[in-house]
Amino acid sequence: MGRGPAAAAGGGLDARAGRGGRPEGYCHRAVLDAIRYLVDNGIKWRAMPADFPPWDRIYAFFRRWRDNALVKEFHDRLRARVREELGRNAQPSAGVIDSQFVKADVPHHCYRHYEAGPRL
């Protein structure tokens, strides 16, 4: 099962095919909810409430998702879904640049530095 020409061509993927190893012990939804809670409340990883999975497991998932660019994909999919529900194009067509953002792009050595202090 899962072997033969169809499997070799990429079709007929076997449900058992994968990396193997121990099955994941935590629901991805619980992990994602914990990460959203962390971001929303600005807490540290170790201060995660007890009703979420252990902080080190949540951080391990986050780190794996970040390293595989899945965090960006989650964000992009969520943004597209929200925009479509609002009746807008899934991809934004314009952006806004704040004047403070533009100022921050100037190298700091370009600013004049004045230090008022006692002259000896």
C-alpha cells in the first residue's frame, strides 16, 4: 500500500507516510491559541497560564513554525480571509508609510549631536 507507480509519481499518498516518530501530544489549535494569548497580553513564555500546554512545548512549536515560514503563511491566510469577509480584495493593493517610519530610516550618524554638559 502506498508503493508502486502512483506513489512514485506523487499521487496516492499513504496516510501512514510521514517523518515517523512519536505522534504530537498537543492539539495545534491549543498551541496556536496559546501563542495568540502570549502576543495579545505581552507575557513571557514562562508566564503562560496552566490551562495551555507547557510553555516549552508551545515555544518549540512556534520555533519550528517560524523556521519553516509557517508563521508568515498563517498571517497571510488570516489576512486574506478577513479581507474577503469584508468584501475586499484578498491581497492589499496599497500601503501607508508614516512620517516617523521614514525618519527612522535615516542613519543615526546624520543627526547632529549636542551634549550640554559642564565645561571643565
